[in-house]
Amino acid sequence: MASLDSQIERIRNDVKIVLESESMRLARDERQDMVRMLADEGVSTRAIAPIVGVLGSGEARHSRLLNWLI
């Protein structure tokens, strides 16, 4: 299994690619994929939300992100 540092670096690189893309707006299916990938890596919903453009706080944000994982 890859070390935690290498997993974090891979996530950073994936996020960097998305954020540097020509269009900052992700399609719904791309957002779902990004949420799943980050959640699978153990990234918190608080950290995921701004990456995929989910606004709000606490329960509402958490609920929207979890809906994408279903």
C-alpha cells in the first residue's frame, strides 16, 4: 500500500489538474467522481466542498456531498 505522503501527493496533483483546467466548472458527473475519489482517500467533506464548488455550511454541505456518493 502506498504511503500516506504519496497518497496525499497524488490527491494534490489530481486537484491541481482540475483547478488548472481551462474550465473551472465541472460537469455533475465529474464532480461526483472527484467527490468519490477524495472521500475514498479520507478527505473530509469540509475540505472537499470548496474543491468541487459546494457552498454552505455544516449539515447542508455534508448532505449535498453525500448525495453524490450514492
